Amino acid sequence: MNDDVYWFPGTLEELSSFETSVKGRLGFTLRMVQNGMNPDNVSPFRGPIKELKAAGRDSEFRLAFVAYPETTYVLHVFKKDTHGGLAVPDKIRRLIMDRAKQAEQMHAAHLKGRR
């Protein structure tokens, strides 16, 4: 189990703006991931990146993350129009990929500092 969550700038604030039921579902599922479980609303994104999905009244909501044994890095949260198809827009996909690289570097530095 890891208790540490690193929220990239703006992610926690964005999550806070979501519908109450969506916030609850994503928060509960994130805690399950931290406890080593594999909930049904977690899906692969790319490489080590995974995303949580939660349906709202008119939209889908997503939380992209990378989980290491010591820390979970929340890379991005966003509201996805259901009318836009299945694909994540390129701008958002690039942001998530860039932040995943940053998370990998931060995690490596954290492990190096513990030696």
C-alpha cells in the first residue's frame, strides 16, 4: 500500500470541480489502486499510465495516473465529451505523456535520495 499521492499542478483543483458522485467514485477508486487492487473502472492508457473512468450526468470523467509502490502520481484529470468519440484529444494525451516522464524522473530521484 502507498499512502503518498502527488497531484500535478491543477489536478486536485480540477477534480474538486467535478460532480459530487464523480469525485466520490474517482477518489474511492484511487484509494483502491493505492491498496493494490485493480478496480473495474481502471483501464490502460499507454505504457505504465492508467486511467480511471467515471460517468457523470452528461460527460465522462477521467483521471490519468502512474502508480509506484511508494507513490501514486495523478497526471491529469479531465471531463471528456461523450460526443467526441473514444480517443483522448492529442493535446491532453501529450500533456499526460509529458507528465508521466516527469513522474518517472521524480520517482527515480526520490528512490535515489532514500539510499
